[in-house]
Amino acid sequence: MNAPEQPGNASRPPTRTPLSEGVRVRVLCAAHGDPLAAAELADALGERQRAGLEPLPADPVGAVPGLLRSRRPELRSLAPDTRRLLLIAAADQHPIATHAYQRAVTAARLDTGLLDDAEAAGLARATSAGVVFRDPWTRIAAYETASAVDRRETHRLLARVLRGEGEAPRRSWHRAAAALGPSRRLAAELRASAHEARVAGEHALACGLLERAAALTPDPRERPRLLARAAADAWRSGDGDRARRLAAHGDVDGLGGLLALRAGNATEAFDALIEAAGGTRVVLIEGAGGTRGALAEGAGGTRGGRPVGSGTAAHLVARATEAAIYTGDLRRCREAAAVAARLGIAGPGTLGGLTAAFEGRYEDARDLLRAAAGRCGPGGDPTSLIHSSIAALLLGDHTRAASAAVRAAASARAVGEPATVPQAMEFQAYAEFWTGRPRSAGAAALEALRQAYATGQDNGACHLQAALAMFAAVTGDEELCRARAALARAHALEHGLGLPAALALWALAFLDLSMGRYAASASRLRALAGFGPGHGHRAVRHLATPHYVEAAVRTGDTRVARRAHADYDRWARVVRSADDLALSARCRGLLATGHEAADHYRTALDLHAGGTRDFERARTELLFGGALRRLRNRTEARDRLHSALEAFEYFGSPHCAAEARAELRALGEPARAQAAARSMAGLLTAQQLTVARMAAEGATNREIAARLLLSPRTIDHHLRGVFNRLGIRSRIELVRLLAAEE
């Protein structure tokens, strides 16, 4: 007899690595939004894939056999000719849309009336534009259920009817899908068609063509080159996982450096990019962006025996400088500048301006940034427009920054570069936030976060998590601020990203400041000043100076506050930004007392009138109102504090509004506080209001979590907070309250 199993010996399934945020988003995308397919695909992932250390499987279809099995009986119950119509439609739509269904059906003399059976079964329906499947997995099943012979014949049919202008790449795609074995001639055709697709900005199609060319070429030496170019096209199409898989097959150090910059370790990215710029083999990305998108090729400063072009080297050095700036490493910024000088190339003005600012050369930084900010006229390359937006932000021109970022995103979409879109939207969010549009900024940042994760740019997503932590700090959502800051800092510290690590710490420090925890705020910001590369960042430390001065003064530490302000004031005077000058004047007000302090605050508000940072103007009015109250200037103090209170309520910043109300109560003013705040928007934080509306529309906690890129547990916490603040117990009551509001 077997011994009875002891409780402690019960077999337990091994604990699996939880899906990282980026993997969770990409799994959902690969599953075409189907939760059952996403769960099946997630279960098939290895531990390194779950952590995001390795790309997702090349064939997600093969990883979800259960979902396809469930659809096959319905399809096999249809008549053969109906199944053939569905096969033609599926092959025409997936994985490359070729828009040839109607022509193929006509050429094959098929009766489209046979689709009525498929419509009756709820599988697909015919429209004037072609066949619309019930869902993507039904379309995939319609293709996978057919025999290999039938699939090849269908691809030949589609290739025959694709004879129009500009249709050569799609014709080649179908010819390759129908091929039985290697063909030098077909591989050459695919290479030419890939170039044509790339020039048209269709990088996903170019990637697919080059992958097929690599599979069909009889020359094994050509295969790595083809896969390297395919990897570059995959990246530009926004498919980061595919790019990482393909880059592993080719000698593409330049692309490897770029992939590391967007999703790996920033220090390793810098080393790979500098090495590539110095002459190791890299890949040239041809197409709409010209040499701007070059990634390199060749050895010893050559590509195939010829010198590497200056455009290629300039691109690589620019990306290396970007990596150095992300780490916050001044030594590496200088190294990149030395490489650029040795190669005789000029880097982007924005990156040069940031490097000059790090070194304290503020006049040089100003001139470089002004030149870069001025390059945002009509049209423009997406990356150049992003640099213009960054330069304008640093100079305090937030309106120009927002305009350049919006145009950068539009330009990236127009030239088929979705991977660039979230980078543009990040700076759009910053600009809109500072110009007094917090809700628009939050929406832009959330959408950019989703796109960054979807395109495999986990480092960009880390920056956005840090930005969203700051937005949550301003709106007083402590739980969300801490959750986003923790996510950002964990990823940033693991990947050597000093910039988002510092931004997340600043968000926590501002949260402390707005909630009256001045010693904690000052401690965090002092730590920020002492952190080295990969942990802190000079630019964030500089931007946080006005908050540090306030926290330090409130804790009695004026000596360090004066030293920090001196450097900030020097930058403000060099750049002559109204907002920076206003914040510098506010710092002087904090460091002074009595009537001298009031005069500095008045100067600051005069300067704010020429700027765009409305939230900081309200903070200045709050401090000014408090100073006036202590000087017994009750009338002006009341006016200033009411103005600040209105601004904080507009921004949805309850803790700052509470400070203003406390000052008004100290004046003996009646707390009109909650009179105007009984509306839903007055009782809930911005994030709680968003969650409440989604819940009232019928979304489950898991669905809300997927849309907001949060965990279901966090959504559950938010809903409990909503119910407590509104004094309700169910979603039905929530629906009624929201209906009454409308």
C-alpha cells in the first residue's frame, strides 16, 4: 500500500513569474484582444518571456491550439465552396491585407451567395468592402483549417489578380506564400518588393517580404543580411518582439543598441551604439526617413569595403547620446561628444544642449536649444520634431512644445513609424500638463503608455509611468502615485535609467510636499541631488529646485536651499523664460521674510502672467496669500487664496486646495469648501472618477485594468474608495449617481 500523502508533501505547481506590464499588453495584442486566447498564450510562455527578457513566440497561433480547435467544427460544417470563399477572404486579410478578394472571386467565378450559410452560422458576413469575420480568430481558423494545397492555390489566385500600380509587393507576398522551396529568382523579387514597400512606409509588409526572402534564398550567406533588414523594418513597424527575434539571427549591433535603448539596459545600449558608430557592422534602414534611419553595416569604419556614411554615424552617435542622457551619466555624454568630434559629425542640437546644460555651460545650452526648437516649421521628420518639442520644453515655451509633439506624432503615423508615436505623445503630455490641461495630458500619457508597451518600448513606458506618477501626485491620488512610482523606479533602477527614476522620486516628493510632509519631501529631493548615474538625474534635480526650496525652507534648512536656488536662478536669467524667472522669484520669496517676501511673490506673479505654467502660478498665489495673511493684509490675501483655490479645484488637486482652504480659515473666511465640491468631480480624484465611469458603463475590474494599464487589485482598491467617498454600496447606486450628475 502506498503511504498516505502528508499535507506538507502535497505536490504544488511551481510558482510562475508574473507577466510584466509590457508582456501583458503585448500578449493581449497578439491574442487580438480575446481574453481566452491571451490566457492560453500566457500559459505557453517561458519564464524569461513572461518577465520580458525574451521576445514572445514567433507564431502565437501555434500557442493557442485550444481556441482554434473550438472554431474548426463550425467551419467544417459549411459547404466546400463556402469554405473556399472564406479561405480567399482570410488569405487576403491576414497577415498582410492585400485588398484583392473581389477580384479573386470574380476570376475564380465563385458565387458569393454561398456566404449566406456562413452569415447564418454567425461566422462571417459579406459587405461591399469584402468579408467581415466574426472575430480575428475565426478568420485565422478559416485559413488554418484549409489544407496546405488549398492555401497555396489560393495564394496563386490572389497573386494573379494583383496587377495594378503599386501592387508588386503584395503580389510577391502571395507568390512567396505559394512557393514550394528555395528560389534565387523569387528571393531577388522579394528583396526588390521589400524596398518598394519600405519607400511607401509599409514596414510590416517589407519585413514579411524579407523574412520570406530569407527562407527562400538558396544562399546561406545572404540569410543573415535579409533577416537584419527585416528586423529593422519590424522595429519601425512597431513590432518590437519580432524585431528582437530577427535581430538575433543577424550581425546587427547598431539595431541591437537601439533595441537595448528602448527596452534593455541603457548603459549597454550606449556601449553598443558607440561601438557601431566607430565601425562595427550595422544595418541601413532605407525608406521615407532616408539616411536618418540608418543603422549601419561594415567593419573598421566601412560598409562592404566603403566608408560608413556620415548620416549613419550621426544617427548612431545621436542615439548613444540619448542613452547617456537617459542614464544621467555626464561622462558618457562627453564620450559621445568626443566620438562625434573624431568622426567630424554634428549631433542634434537638443542632445548637445542637454549635455552643455549638464556641464553648467548654460549660454551654450540656450543657443543649441533655441536652434533646435526653431526647427519645427511645416512638415518635418518625426524625430526632429520630437527634439524640437524637448528643446522648447526646456526653454519654457510649452505652447511650441505641445505643437511640435502633436505634429511629430502625426508625421510618425503618416510615414508608417508607430514606434515613434509614443515618444512624441510623452512630450505632448508634459507640455499639456504644464499649460493647464491636466485631463488632456493624462489621456495622452495613458495612450502613449499603451502604445509604448504594445511596440516593445518598455523603457519609454517607464518614463511614462513616472510622468503619470507626477500627474497622480498633483491630483492627490496617493495610492496611484505610489503604485506608478514604484513600477517606474523598479524598472528604471534595473535598466540604468536615471531620468525616470529621478522623475518618479520627484513625484513622491511633490506628493509629500502637497500633503504637508515637508521633512519627507526635502529628504527625497536631497537624495535626488546625491544620486549618481542610473539612479538620479541632473535635469530632474534642476526642475525640482522650486519644490526643494519650499520643502527645505519649511523645515528650516535655508542654507542648502539658497545654494540650490542660486544655480536655478542662473539658468532662468540665461534662458529668460517667464515661468523659470517667476519660479526663481518665488524661491526668493520663500527665502525672505515680511514685506521683502511679499515683494518677491508679487514679482513672481507678474512674471507668471507671461508664462503658461498655471499650476505653479496657483502654488505661488497660495504662498503669497499666506505671506499676506501674516502681514495682516486680509483683503489681498483673501483674493489671492480664492484665486489659488479655484485653480486647484480646476486641476483636481485636493491637497493643494485643502492648503488654500486652511489659509482662508485662518483669515476667518467661511469654508465654502465642500459647497461646490459635492459634485462627483469634487469628491473623487481624477483616476477614481475615470474608474467610476467605466464601472458604471458595465466594464469589469479586469477590463478596466486592461484599459488603464493597472492591476485588477488596484482597480478594486479604487472602487472601494469611490464607494466610501460617495457613501454607496453597489454599482447600481453608482450608475444612478452618475445618471443624476448628467
